[in-house]
Amino acid sequence: MIELFTIKNYRCYREETELSFIASKKEGGKNSDLPPVWFKEINGKRILRMLLCVGLNGTGKSKMFSALNYLRMLAIAKPQKPTEKPEYRPFLLDEHSSNEPTELSLVYYIKDTCYHYYIKVSNERIEEEELNLKKNRLVRIYQRKHNVKTDTVSISFGNACDLSKSDQHDLEVNTLSNSSVLSVFGSLNIDSQVLSDNYNFFENHISLIRRSDKSLADKLQTGDAEKDAIMKRLLLRLLKDVGTNICDYIVEDASLNISELIENGAPDIIVKAMLEQYPSGTITHKNLRFVHSTVEGERALDSGLESLGTINIIRILIVLYDVILGKKCSCIDEIEYGIHTKALAFILKMYLTLAEDCQIIVLRMIYLC
């Protein structure tokens, strides 16, 4: 779970800006002011399970989300070529920020152990990187800096690092100026529980969800029969609870030969694009139909005929199922269009009731009429 995310000189954020998951305590108030389902108490701190980010267009909500995803990418994605420059996204609306590094840091928990990760990146290299164990004070796991004189990377390992001396050496010599230490660790066959835990946190427990992500049919039929069956039972029960008459859904594999497109006079440019995407000559996809219970029996409708609100209810339920099961911190970027306020409130209350070691950040836009 995340406690605090800090960014500086990233996109629209020139000055240092914080996103905190710590629940505030009102002066003179009682701890019970905030219902217990909203937070998990870790080491005396109340860490929120849900944040609602509300604002007008252009106020930086999505950029804050993308910054967290950017940090995740820097931490675990090792560049393919040693000559590649790191991706650099500074503030561009003044004359000097584009010459200054971007700084990002994250305070987070793996189980009940608190860590602090910090990275500073310029258009040329990763300038600094630190991973610390956070107790009463910071206990170093490693600190990485750029040696200006030799133009090389130097790494100082601390008492909290469980790498052997030979593995420390291997990690240092393989870490280039464009790669984070964590990303290089992930590519090497060396043993460290603490680094493995932190790499796994960034890789599997942080996600950004957008409306364009993956079709519903693919999400509902993943190929894991046991997981899909659990998802189906939960989803159908929740769809009933929020007032829909959907009692089942069917996912069917479908295919179309590109030769049929040619026979029907499809333009050459479309045929060429289809052949590049599907070199086998067959377009494959999945059809999703929802079965409705009516007074005259059950009727199946193609998913394209369902209302936007119904589709987005299903999308957000799938997302929350994945968040809870995967113990993730997920940013949900405007996927709840068309969902009735009462239905959305029910869904979020359901999430808070089931949530344990997981968090969501929900982006909501203010509309001025």
C-alpha cells in the first residue's frame, strides 16, 4: 500500500507536489470520524484504501496518475539498448525546467514493512536512485549516483541489503546510466529477497486503468477457467445487487477470413493493414452477449446494445475484482461515465467492505453547467 507519492518537475508539476494516502485526524475530533473500512492502520498511521481526485479539465489529475505510472516504468523497465536515453518528461512552460531533472519518490508498504524509493532522471541519464527501509530513520538498501569524473554509475549498498558481495558487484557493473538498479536486478539471475519484493511491488501492485484498456470479452474470458468462473459468479451477483436484470453472459470466439473482405470490395489499404495485423489471413475476435431475465423469459443481447452505464458498471466491477484479488494500488481514470450515482456509491462501498491490502484512486471531473 502507498503512503505518499511526491513529484517535482514532471509535466504540469513544476514545484514539489505530494499525493498523500494518510487519513487526516480533525483537531478535537474522534478517530471514528472516518469509518474503519476506509483505511488500514499500519504502524500507527491510517492508510486510506480509496482517494477521490475531483477537479476541472486541465487541473493535472491525469498527469498525477501518469507520473505514478512513469515511476513504475523507470523502476522496472530496462532499456533495450545501452545507448538509449531515459524517457524524460519535464515541465516545459519556462526556460529552465527542461534543463533540470525530474524527481519522484514513493513511500509504500509491503505487508507491514515500509520502504522509500527515490529517483532523479534527466534527459541524459538517471542521476540518482535510492531504496531505503523506513523505520524511525531511513536504513539504506542501496544508493546509486552518477560519477561525473568517470561518467559511470556508482552504487553504495547499505546494511538492509541482503545481496552477497559478488552479486553486489554484478549488479553494479551491469547498471548503466539509462537503467534503474531495480530494472537491472530484474534482468539478472541474482538472489535478494528485499530487492525481489520491491521489484514485484512495482511490477504487479501498481496499475493505471483507462477506458481504452482491453476489450470486455477478453477480460471476462482470460483462459484461466477457475478465475473466470469466480469472476462470473461475483459479477452476476453484483449486477443483480445494483438493479440490472442481467442473469448471465456468453463469450464466443469468432473469426473472419480476410479473403471475404477482398471479395466484398474492401479497399486495398484496409486489406493490407488487416494482413499485417493478422498474417494468417484470419481475423479472430470474441463476441460478448449479455443474457437478460424478462417476464417473457431470457433474452441475449450483443454487448454493443447495452447502455454505456451498464457497460461501465461491468468495467469498474472487473477492475475492482482485480485490485482486491491482486492487492494492487490502481488509478482509475474516468471509467464511470453513465453510472447512476446510487449504483456508483454502492459499488464503492462494496469495494471498501472487501478491500484489505489494496487501494484505488478514482478520478472524477467537475462539469460546469
